[in-house]
Amino acid sequence: MKGTVEAMGRTNGLLAILTDRGDYTIAAPMSGQVEIGDRIDGPLNRVGRQDLTNLTKRLSFPVVIEDWSCDASRARTLLSK
């Protein structure tokens, strides 16, 4: 599944990834440099530790998926915690 990093939590560092299906995956990066606008590929529909690929930077990085299939309101709530 692919998506684009659309937002980042200022205090918690979470990523809001807008998937190509039109919903959001919320992920906590464990390492790696990710920026708004980066294209991401990987299992964006599975909660827990996952390895994703940053297609923009051509590197893999581990994350913990906190939630998936979120609407924009839920994504904003999770990013603001």
C-alpha cells in the first residue's frame, strides 16, 4: 500500500500518511528521516511494528502503526496528543 506523508505531530512525532485509498495511517517512526511530502510504501493497514519504505529517499525505516483507515478528523486528533 502506498501513501504520502501529509502531516507530522509537533509534540509526539507521529506521521499522518494519506494513503492512495484516501484514508490516513498514523505511524510513530522509530528511526529514519521522513518529511512531509515523502512517498511511502509498505503495510500501512496493519497495527504494530512494521518496516516501511520511503520511496522519495529510497530507504527503509521501522515504525509502529498506531491506527489506520482514519478520517482526517481522527488523524488530527491523534497528531495533537
